[in-house]
Amino acid sequence: MLEMVQIDVCEGTTARCNVPQGELSVLLARAAELNGTFLCVDVTAPTPADWEFVARSFPFHPLALEDAQRQSQRSKLDDYDTYLFLSVHAPTNTDDTREIDLFVGPGYLLTIDEPGGPPLDEVRARRQKSQSEQRHVPGYLLYLTLDAIVDAYFPVMDDLDEQIDAIELQVYARGAKDFELSDALLLKKKLLLLRQAVAPLRDVLNHLLRIDQPALVAPELRIFFQDVFDHTLRLVEQIDLHRDLLGSVLDAAMAQSSNRLNQVMKTMTGVSTVLMSVTLISSIYGMNFANMPELKRPSGYYEALGAMVLVSVVLVVFFKKIKWF
């Protein structure tokens, strides 16, 4: 028995969970007649034996099965006339995304996922508790799945929003003194990966809104998919907004860093000018010539020191006036 394949049967307002796999062929035949029987087949972390079971039980095209087995591909939707194949990405608890593959056919919904997927766990709980006959409609179950996947991105966006706010506080309120460039770059990478996952999902939902498969996606269900599509648009806009905010924060941090560097350079230039002026006076009177003016003056040493102090004071006052010190 393949323990990683779970089969639930929805008939009217009742549901049977964990149906034996030996009944699958009979149930598929009944579901194909669209007589109110609907199958939900969940394949978790499929093994080679699981893939053989799926290929033997369902009339899937070899290319569709090959795409389902190939992970980390772009989200997409393929229309195979009698069924739909979707490959979408859902967020994980490790700041990453994972691929979820779905086959939607007459009377069945097959999902292929890794273990412990929160979005699909939520869908399973919702369909088992629901008392509505609409739950055995293929398009409605597909809507529930996509809605759960899209909604799972919003807590991720909220967490990123808090991290960006913290970086903004470091840059704007504290003068970027505690700013870590690596944190901002890591956030920027996360936003890029999120957009790579969400933008194709938006295209998939846009395709679903226009697809001509009334047996799988009934026209009255389009309003549900429109709602999920709107949520996806909002996610993409949030990601773009966060990228712009993060880019502005990075620019502000770089500007503050350049400003501090310029201030340091001005201060060092002023100090160097003072020291060079003093060194100029001392070097002149340190030359070893026998005939030098004022070389024999009794107070020459003190006069040279006074000249050094006077030049230093004048330069310091001047640099303070132009705010170099």
C-alpha cells in the first residue's frame, strides 16, 4: 500500500477520507459520469512507485507527468482538453518557495506536494468540514487550493514589511550608524525570489479567467478566480513597492555614508593643511645655510613658534567658519 497517496471521496454533502487505493479505478469511472462523485487525491513526497501508480490510474500525458516530476520550474497552466495541469509555487517556513502540481479533470483533483505544506493542509481541512455540495465541483476545489496558496504569501509580506521598517529606522532615525548592508541585500534577494514566484502565478490565474473549459471551470466560478487574481495583483504591487522602498533606503544609506566620508576627508584635509603650514615654517628655519636672515636673533626661536601658533589659529578659525571642523 502506498501510504503517501491519500484519496478522499466527496459525494453530495458527505465525504469519505482515506479510501483504499484499490477502489480508485471504480471511483474515477463514477466521477467521470459527473454524477456528484468527486475525488481528491493528494500525493505527498511521491516515490517512483507513487509516480507509477499515478501514471497507471490517470490518463495523463507523459509530458505533463514529466513536468510534475521536474521541480523548481516556472509556474504555468497547460490545457490538455480533458484536464488541466497547473504548476504553482507556495511559500515555505524557510523564506523559500516550493512547487505544487495540480491535475484537474472531470470529477477529480490530484495534488502533488512535499510533506507539511500549510496551504494544502488548510484546503484538506476546509473540504472535509464543508457541508456544501459545491465542494465536489472541480473548479471550486481548484479555487480553494489557489486561494490558500496566494493567501499564504501575505504573512510573508507582512514579515518583510516589518524588516524593511526596521532598516528604514536604522537609516533615517539613527543616521545609518547601525545599518548592515548585508541585511538589506538579503531582503532585496528575498523580494526578487518572491516576485519570480508570484508574477507567473498571476499569469496562471489570468489564463484561468479566460479558459474555455466549462466542465472544469464553470462560468459562475470565475468571480472566485477573479478574487484570487486581485489578491495576486496586490501581492505583486506590494513586492514592487517594497523593492522601491528598499532601493530608496539603500540609496539613502549610501548617501549618508558618502556624506560622512566627505566630512572625514574635509576634516583630514584641514588638519593636514594646518600641519603643512607649521611644517613649512619649521623646515625653512631648519635649513643648514650659514647665511640665513634672522638666524642670529636671540628671540628667533620664540618668534618662529609664535608664527606657527598664529598660522595654526588662523587656519583653524577659517576651517571652522567653512564648517570643515
